[in-house]
Amino acid sequence: MLTKIPGVAHLGLIGRTSGRSRTGKILTASVATLAVAALYNIYRSRQVERQHPPTGRFIDVDGVRLHYLERGEGTPVVLLHGNVVTAEDWILSGVFDRLAERHRVIAFDRPGYGYSARPQGSTWTAARQAELLRRALARLGIEDPIVVGHSWGTNVALALALAEPAAVRGLVLLAGYYHPTLRADALLVAPVAVPVLGDLLRYTVSPLLGAALLPLLIKGMFAPLSVPGRFAKGFAHGMAVRPSQIRAEAQDGATMAYGAASMRQGYSSLGMPVVIMAGSQDRVVDVGRHAIRLHEQIPHSDLQLVPGAGHMVHHAVPEQVVTAIATVADRSAGPAQLGRSLLAAATE
């Protein structure tokens, strides 16, 4: 026979109530912490934008506001930046100013970077970005440009050329990713690219973690060379860890392999002049799997491997990049350009 001990049941109820109370306090504290982090990150984003206001112009295309830098006259050259950085990276490298001496140069903030918008509801693949930029170029009256891409920007440059080969005078591809591979960095950023969960992360934890890791990331981008003083002083670190740009960076990282896989069969069909350049010591993108392999797929391309340079090859040898662009301009002025002109005339 079991004997009831007075108060035992009551004590059990108190224990359960106390446990629920502690859980509630923990949840409340967690929500409060996330709310404070979100408010801080929004404040920091607005502060960094006040400190680094837009220096270029804006154009609205299909409801998307794009920010771009433009200078110079002559054969048009379009510059497309990679991940993390913005269009101003071309100025920090020295490439933009050198080109503007002889060319009409346009450098876009790709959608979601810098001051360009990236609306929700679209899958911003390289092909989608290329289509938006193609329409922007048409609105700006830019015809038959040389398109230069660095890193992720090479995917957009290739997508432009593959979609409308006759409208691209030539390509200069720097430190690009051209074939799908399994990448740990893409897996790490994938949760931030997911709706709802990604929104929560990029307004709370991601900016704080990103700010802590960004110096190490930048060091790896330039390795084995040191980070140039001009970049160290001029790069707006806070712009890269705003919630809006983190979303773009994460989505681009998550869709990079898909974009390369969808385009690789068309590489061999590219007939315009192509220069492929990469640092021989690139620690971000394997040169053998990407630059050298792409050169094999485009037999008429010019492959230039820069000894001792890393992923930010345009910072290491800006003059060589400008020379490569001049080479493409000279080559495209020959029979290839005549053929494109005849094709354009025939379709009018």
C-alpha cells in the first residue's frame, strides 16, 4: 500500500512551474538580445552609409535601382566586381582611372552590393544579373563593350557574352570560377541565403560574425601578397557586412556552382577575343581547375598567369590588366568586329 506524503505533489508542481519559468526567461532574454543586435546592425548600416555616400549615378531598370561609376570617352569598357567588394574596388586597384584615359568606363555595383538594390522574389543568378545589366547598358547607350569581370563578376560577364555574343566586343576574365566544384564557403553561407532564417541571421548574428572575420578573409584574398595600403585605407569594411549586402553575398555564394554548371557547355562557342588572367598563387579559386581549363575550352583565348599573385590579381598588376583590355580592343577592331557589324546590319 502506497502512502501519500503531504506536500510532495505540490512540490512537483512547483518544480514544473519553476522549470517553465526559467525556460520563459531564457527565451525572453534571447529574443531581447536578438532585437538589440538587429537594432545595432541597422544603426551601424546607416552610419557606414553616411560615412561612405554613393559617388556615382543611378539608373532604374525593370524596377531595380542600380548604382554605377562612369568616366572617360572612347571604346566602352564595362567592369564587374566580385563578391564582398563593390564597384569602387576598380578605383582602389587603379584600373578604373587608367582605363578612363582612353575608354568610356562603366563600373556597376552588382545587384545587392554597394548602393544597387536586389529586390526579394528573384533568384539572382549570373544570368539574371547579366540580363538586368544588358538592359541598363542599352538605356545608357553603351553598345558593343569590352566586358571585364573579376571573380564572381566573370560569371556575369560570361552570361552576357553567351546570351548575346554579337553585343560583346571582347572579354577579360580575372580570377574567375568557371566550373562547378564543392566549396566549403558556399555551404557555410547557404543558411543566410534561405528566406526567413537568412533574414533573421543577417540582421542579428551574421554582421557581427562577418565584421570579426572580414580582416582574415581580405588577407586570404590578397595572399600570398600583403593587402595594399590603398585598399586597406579605402575599402569601406562596414559596407560589406550590412544586412542587405550579406544577403547578396550569401545568395551569390550559394548559386555560384549552379551558374557555372549551366554555362560551361557554351564556353567553346565564344568567338570574340578572350583574355583569361589569374594569379598563379590564387588561394580562393584553383587556377588549374578554372583558368587553365577554360583556356583549353576556348582555344583562341589568351591565358596569362601572374607569378606570385593571388586572387586580387587586378590589384597586383593593374597595368597588365589595362594592357590586356587594350589587346582585346585591338583584336576586336579586325575581322571579328567586321563580322559582328555585318550580323547586326543583317538583323535590322
